[in-house]
Amino acid sequence: MDVRGRLDPEMLAALAESQRLYGGEIVDWQNLPAARNAYERERRFWNREGPALAEVRDFSIPGLYGAIPLRLYRPGREGVLPALVFLHGGGLVLGNLDTHDRIMRILAARSGAAVLGVDYRLAPEHKFPTQFDEIAATLDWLASDGESVGIDAARLALGGDSAGAQLSLGTAIAFKGKTPRIKAMLLYYGSFGLTDSMSMRVCANDLDGVKPSDLAFYRNAYMRGPRDREDHRLDCLSADLAGLPPAYILALELDTLRDDSLALAELLGRAGVPCRLTRHDGVLHGYLHYSRVIPKAMQAIEEGAAAMRDWLF
């Protein structure tokens, strides 16, 4: 497929600006520190001009592997609010709270809920299930101490983009029947367990960081060995999905991972789980970052915020 030829003009403009910000630097997975620095430097531009909020605060809580950095976004200072626990994307090897700051700010401002970003440890230095352990520790802390930061642990959602969506769904599966009970999920173009699909065969490109060789690098960096692939926190599509909370799912026409989202929506429907599936054409994996210049990116964030309002308030 001629992916570039089917992109919206706004997506093409965002790609050109991104390439300019990278300065022609090619991502080299053999030099991960340099790749992380380049990614963080490029993301600074796209995270400007986020909405002002009543409170944005960094703090940390104890975890199995040391302190877990968190960032709280509150659209209002008064009262105890429902909250979205946000898990950033980046293939589990890139990203942090700063690279996704604008997305979290907009979700808080548009939904009226608090957003709590989790700066989980990255692979390959910290392999599976480190990230799930840190997310679980965050949820446990919210159940016992969330009110101290104005969060109602009885009204929590999990959400994220790309790898963050996979972490969100995997955590929701692990937390079925446990406290705190997750009330909603925002799943933006995640990887949920497919190892082959039509979209992986026809949408692969060198533009968005999810071509097959990139996906193989992420998996090898993250997993300890082949048996990890069988864990339902990673192979989510093979899990028992009945009883999961309602989900907003975003699938992209030109995304290598498109069919993961379509398969998940189909399986959630069969399991009786309420699901809002949105499809956007003309854009690439990761385009939520470009909401400054791509209207569809802002639309997708606002759709997630609307789902939060409906399911948490």
C-alpha cells in the first residue's frame, strides 16, 4: 500500500515538521540512549501550548523497584474527582511523562476528571512484568490513599496510547474482580496480541515506528523469553474478556496495528462488554502527539474525554 499517498495534508505537514525536529537523525535501536534523547527532544515541540489546569503536580509513591514517579493533572482544585490512570506509549522503551504531557492535559481539561500519569520503568533495563507491577502498585496506592490527592478510587479509568493501551488492557484483565475496580478504558491504537494480520502485511511503512522490525525490537526488549507471550496481560486477545469495563477503542486505517484494535472490538462485543470503536483514516500510528496541527488528533482525544464523562461521572 502507498501509505504516504493516502495521508491527510495535515499528517504530511506534521511528518515534515517531525523530521525537521529530528534533524535528519535516524533512530538506531543499537544506541537506545541516543534514540530516547532524540525522541524526547522532538516531542518538546509537540507538547507546547497545552491547556492550563488548576493543578499539575509531580510526586512519587513506593514500588517494588524503587519510587514510582507520578504526575497529577486536576482541572479543578475542589472536590474528589474520578481519574484516568494514563500510561504513555513508546514501545515500552521510549517516552515519559513529559513526552505525553499535552495529551494528558487535554484529557483532563475536556473530561473534567483528574489524570494521573505513571512514569513506569522502561525496557530493556526493566523487562516484563516490571511495568505491570508498577501500575498495580499505583492502583493499590489509589485504593488506600487516592483521596489524599483528591482522587476517588471508586471511579477509575485506565488508558493510554500504543504500548500504553496494551498496558491498560492487560492491567484491566489482571484486575478483574479486584479492588479498585476499573470503570472504563481508553485504548488508543494498541498492540493486543496479534502476531500477524492483514494490517501488518499491507500498512507497514518507515514513517511511524511500528513496522515489523520495530515491533520485533520492542518485543525482544520487553520479554524475558517466549513463554511471556502466553501471559494474558500480553496476549490479551486470548484472555477471558467477559466482565471487563467499557472501552473506547481507536483504530487507524493506515496503522500496522489496526487489526489488533478491530479484533479486540469484535471480541469485546462477543463477551458483552460495551465498546465504542472509532476509525480514523488518513493518519498514522502515534498521531495523537500532533494535536496542535491535526484536527483528527484533537477529535480522538476529545472522544476519549467524552467516554470518560459518560462512564466515570
